[in-house]
Amino acid sequence: MMQTKAMALRHKRAVLVAQIGMERAALAQQGAALRPAALMIDKVSAGIRYLKSHPGLLLLPVAILALWRPRRLLAFAVSSLGMWRLVQRGWRRLRLSSGRNER
């Protein structure tokens, strides 16, 4: 009686160990698909940390823009707005062509 119970427990343990192995393999595959996104998030967060520790770097573009003449600044703003609209239009067309209509 005790032997059959021990054998049943050993069999159940073997089945569970095999199941765990399959689940670990599936989890590793799913994790590999997320690795590029995780690496990008790490790079962005490292950049944000760097800018927080060196706030003077954020003042440099502002100082350069302030030193430009107002006419250049206006031309820069207009061209930037045009570029932004162009990019937005391109993204919208790309989403529509891929069948995704979300905003």
C-alpha cells in the first residue's frame, strides 16, 4: 500500500517536472520576443537619468535658439511645424494601409 502511494507520488512529480519544463520553455520564447522593447526602454530611461543629472544640457538648445535672430526662429518654427505635420500624415497613412484605424 505504501509502495503504491510512493510510486504514484513519484509519477505525479515526474509529470509536474515535465510540465514545468515545457512552461519554462514557452516563457523563454515569449520573453525573447519582448527583449528588443525592453532594451529600448532601458536606453530611454538611461537617457532620462543622464539628462536629470546634467540639466545644463537642456539649456544649451534654449540658449542657441535665444541667440538666433527672431526671424530665423520664426522660420525654424514654421519648418518644424511643417515637418511635424508631414510625419503625422505619414504615420496616419501607414496605419491606414496596415489596417489599423486606431488613433
